[in-house]
Amino acid sequence: MDIRTMQSYLAVIREGTISAAAQALHVAQPSLSRQMKDLEEELGAPLFVRGNRRIKLTEEGMVLRKRAEEMVRLMRITEDEILQVRNNLSGSIRIGAGESIAFHYLSRTAAELAAEYPELRFHIISGDTRDLIDELDNGLIDFAVIFTEVDRALYQSVQLPAENRFGVLMRKDCDLAARKTLTVADLADRPVIISRASEPSLTGTDILSGLNVIATYNLIYNASLMVEDGLGLAICFDHLLNTTGDSALTFRPLLPSLTASGFLIWKKYQALSPAVQLFIDRVRKTVENRDPNRP
């Protein structure tokens, strides 16, 4: 098996027929059919269910599909890393992040590196911890920013020291908006909206006990619309939305104070590209040299 054969195999699956795949690959159909037959003989197993108009995979074929996708993705990442070395640090840095002011440490690092290495590109994916861990484990992102405990057996990490304080997002015309701070008891018998990412942290403090959790969210903007339209009150981090001026919403911190730390994590035991390693080093430097008066 070589990478070209794997690319051809995936093309057959993607296009649905040998003839369509041959056209997409700009090769002769008999040649592609022979290549697929040789692949089956090499593996000693049928990959396709014969007699169907469109390609249908056997169980062995589905196993190979997963591995072929991994091989092709790894080859592309390897090509990108070689390009970085050849072009004096270029390529992509892929970051998945939960919503938090802690992201400033990454955005400041990215701005600094972009000024030094204009060929670098940064790809940011927003999501919650569950989704980002899956993306990281599957090699689709280089880093994830999470707000739960780090599995030290699987990941390396840098703690982002910005304090992520929990509070309540509500409409300005809510009766609770007259108070400067709130307690969990103030939320009793009211519909509450929580983040999937923060749920483990909140559950561990018993803050959810007895509350009427009517909805969950993974992006604060969507949660803010639910609050604005009267679905409920959202428990979230501070500093994520502008609640000043004409905003219909306001934020009140919870007491006693409840906070969560953010961690930049990446997989252990993997070869890091020069750009990714440099990003890690610079994030550490940014954290060490942080201004205590800035988030």
C-alpha cells in the first residue's frame, strides 16, 4: 500500500463509482479498476460489495477507509511541516478554544508571531470541551483550550492564568438586575441556561443542585439570544459579552466567588512542527511575562 493507492481508494468511495473516480483522478477506468483489484489481493480481503451500482464497502473496506483517511491526513500534515522548514516557518496553527478572556494569551501570541512570520496562518475553532477533545484526538487541531481537569497521561498543558468568574447573564429589566451580586439561592425556581463546557465544574460544586436547568449551550452568543428572548437566565463566564450601553442584557457575579482555570493542551508523544513548537514556547513566555492589570 502506498499513499497514491490510498488517495485513489478514497476517491472511489467519495465519487461512488469507479468510472466517476477515474474521471475525477484523470486516469483510465480500467487502470483504476486494476489498482483496486490489486489492493484487495494485497490485503487478502474484499473491500467492495460487488453487483451494486454505487460503491458499498465490506467491513474490511470500512476499516481500510478509516486508516486511509488517517494516512492521507498525516501525509498532508507532513508536507505542511516540511514546507514550514523550507519557507522559514510558514504553514498553519490550528486552535480549538472555549469562550473565555483567557484566549487573550493565545491571540496576543498569534499577533506577535504573525508580525515576525507573515507566512503563518491561524485557524480558530470555537467549541466546548467535549467537541474540542474529539478534534484534538483525531488530529484535526493542534491545541485545545479547555476549562476542566487535564488528563496528564494523555496531554501536556500550559495553564492560562486569567480568572474566569462565573455569574448570571440576564435581561436588564429582570428584578435580579437591581442587585450587585447574586447567590445560587437567588436562582431557585427560575429557568437556568448553562454551558456544556462548564457543566462538570458547576456539578462538582453542587451549584446545579435544585436548579431548573432548562437548556444548555456551547456558544455564549446563542445563549445571550435565549436570555434576551426570555427563555431563562444564563450561567456563564464574565467578560464574554458587551452588556453596556444599549445592550438589553447585564451580568451579575455569583457569590461566593466561583472561578475556573483555562488550560492550553496538546497531545503527548507526538512530533510537533516547528510552528507549533514555537507557538507553545511563545505562549509560555506570554504567560510568564503577563501584565497583572490585563486579563
